[in-house]
Amino acid sequence: MADGSPMLKSLDETEEYVNVLYFGDPGSGKTTDTMDMARLGRVIVVDAEAGIKKRPLQRLGIPTSNIFPYTVRSYKDMDALYWKVKAQLDENPGSIAGVAFDSVTEIQKVLIESIIKERQDKLHAAAARGGFEVKTDEFEVDRDEYGKMTEQLRRVTRRFRDLPCHTAFVCLAKRDVDKEGTGEIVYRPALTPAFANDLAGYVDIVAYVQQSDGDPADLSRFTAVTRPLGKFRGKDRFGATPEIMPNPTFTRILDYVLADDPEEHAAKDEFVQARLARLAAARGE
């Protein structure tokens, strides 16, 4: 603009990036669904548990050469990574397809341990200077430390979400009581209550993932609930994915988001049709 005001882009001119939160029980396919993002290009994985195994991913055709794990042990590690990724994307847009956090549940524990260690180190340093002995409990966590950890997670996840690339967050699920509603049992991300609500609000899609019994080769057994449905807390800001989506890999979710007609896309989706056929067979139809 000639008057020196900031250049603005219309919504049509902006790139569409997708942010997904996967949560579910161990073995439900969360990490595999997330690592599928590597089909789009280079993916940086904020890794706190060394749970990514290359051979299962390779068997599914996921290019593991595009996956770059980054081990974190403190907030400073994640902050340093953010600035590196931001600088690279500023210099070379599109050079990183996305960033994945696997898992936020474990990162939460790592940050608490880091905060406790920082407190203990300060106490022991003060004791050494003063010439006295101090005893600390390495397992004791106070309310302020939980608050600090939550604020660290809020800051880092918001920053990565706002980068010009896709983001995905992996969490375990926990069984909880819906105190704000009917008091019934619900399944939520296994995070502190305050941050679980925040993270669900930051992302476009919240997917509760699970698997049913059956043929191991049938990927339609792996499903994601992407809407509030009974005891599951899903969400789809785009309103594009099926309410119960089979084989909910990141690229398949992206395909639904970018589809001109999501309902027509679902009608042609082989995994949707396979799931419907399996359910019909179970009912004896």
C-alpha cells in the first residue's frame, strides 16, 4: 500500500496449513498417522520418548528419509528449535512440510523434570556457598511448577502452530469425568486440564484414534472420531472429515480439507467403503 500501511492478503491468497491433535491409547496408530506427514516433505519431530521406529513406517511406504527427530530435555531445547525452524522457513518457504510433537504427554513430563532439576540445582548451589547441607525430594512438585510447565507448553505449541507449515501433536488419552456437563465418563488428551483445553483450542482438528479387531492388513480398522461424539471429544474446524474417519493419516485428513466436496470425496474413499462393508457384515446384512 502506498500510504506505508502493512500489506494485507485476502483469505484466498493465503496458504492453507492444517494443525491436528491426535490422542488415543497406546497402539492406536497416533504416531504412524502423524509420521505420514513425511509424504509431503521434510518433517521435524519434537521427540521426548524415542518411540519412532523406521521399519514399520517404511513398510507403509512412508519416506523416513524426510523425518528428522529432535530430542528435547527442556524448554530451552524447544525454544532453540523454534528459532531454527522459523529462520529456515523465512529464508526458504516450503522447505519444511511440518513439525510434529511426539508425544506432548511425554514432553509434559520432561519439562516437569527439567523444572524440578533447576530448582534442586539452585538449592544445592546455595547450600554449597553457605556451607550447609540441604535435602530435597526429587519427586516433589508444587503448584507453581505445574503452572510454569503449562505456560511453557502454551508458548511453544502456539509458536510452532503459527509457523507457515503443518503441525501435529500426539497425546495419550485419559478417562475422565465430564464435570462441565452430565458427569458422564469422557476421553480427553492426557495433559493437565488447563493445557488440554488450550491445545484443543489451538488446533483445527482433534482426532480421538482407536482400532478395532480384525484383519491386521485392513487399515480401515484404525479410526478417528473428529466430532464431539458420546464420550469422545473430537473436533473439525473445517467440517470436512467424516465423523468417524477410517485410516486417519495426516495426508488423508489434508485431502479431505482440500477437497471441493468432502461428501463426494468420502463416497469415493476406499477406506470409508471398507469400514461400511465391515460394519454391514457384522450386522449380517
